[in-house]
Amino acid sequence: MIALIGLVAGVVLGFVLEPTVPLWLQPYLPIAIVAALDAMFGGVRAKLDGIFDDKVFVVSFLSNAVISAMIVFLGDQLGVGSQLSTGVVVVLGIRIFSNAAAIRRKLLGA
């Protein structure tokens, strides 16, 4: 229940304050969102499998975000930022769909 209240409060604050993302941070925002989705689907899958651990979830979330940001930063420094960003999105996207399929099988048996 606390998580739901925090989510609603965050959405309301986002609409009220209308924050802007600095220009230098914009290439990293989509990667952070995809990393967060990957951690979320992984957490749901672990919960349904009965092996969820909050410490593993937090470490997974933070490490996904940091490693993804480092790869995109390295790509920007090498001049191939868009290619490495695409690679990160593809890899995390595969993991998201794999976890979503496992969740679907667990919930629906199909």
C-alpha cells in the first residue's frame, strides 16, 4: 500500500511541478526507464516464483541503471552513442519480454 501511495504522489508531483530534464541527461533517460522496467518485471517474476529478495531487487535495479548508463556514456565518448544505446535497449528488451512471458505462463498457465 505504501508503494502505491508513493507512486500516486510521484505522478501528482510530476504533473504539478512539470520537471525538465537537462540536455546533457536526456540520452540517459530512456535507458534508465528500460533498466527500471527490466528490474520491475524481474521482481514480479521472482515474486511469482517465490524467490523474491528485496536486496537482490535493489542491487539489480541499481546495477542495471549504472551499467547501462556507463555503456551509453562510453558510446557517446567514442562517437557511437546511438549504436550502443540501441544495443542496451535490445538486450534489456529481450530480458523484459522473457520475464513477461514467464509471468504470463505463471499467471495464465499458457
